[in-house]
Amino acid sequence: MAHGPAPSDSQMALRVERAQRLFSRVLVSWAGDLLELRRRKLLQPDWDRAIPAHSSAVDPASQGGSSVVPMNDAA
């Protein structure tokens, strides 16, 4: 794979400066989003836990089996 000539020191300095500006912009956006979530009290997830499956389930079996077995027990 052929590459062009190596960038000069001034070109490298411009690339580094551009990367730093882009990083700062992303960092500022992230911090703003975080502060807004904190203001709305949404930093912690607020969902209900799933009800775990029980091997004594009375639902009809699937895939030809004779009983319903939770995935953790079946594995």
C-alpha cells in the first residue's frame, strides 16, 4: 500500500489542533447532556425488574416438550 509524503510539522500541528477542538466540542456536549439529566433527576435508570420465570409454570409447553423450562434451567 503506497502512502503519500509524510505530513510536515505544521500540518501535524494543525491536525492535532483540529482533533483537540473536536474533542472539546464533544466533551462540552456530553457535560451539557449530563447536567440536563441531573436537572431532570434522570441519572439513575427507573425501570421495573422483570418477573423471573419459574419451572413450575402451568403454561402449555412449546417446541414439543412436555413441560415449560426456563432458559437458565434448560441450559
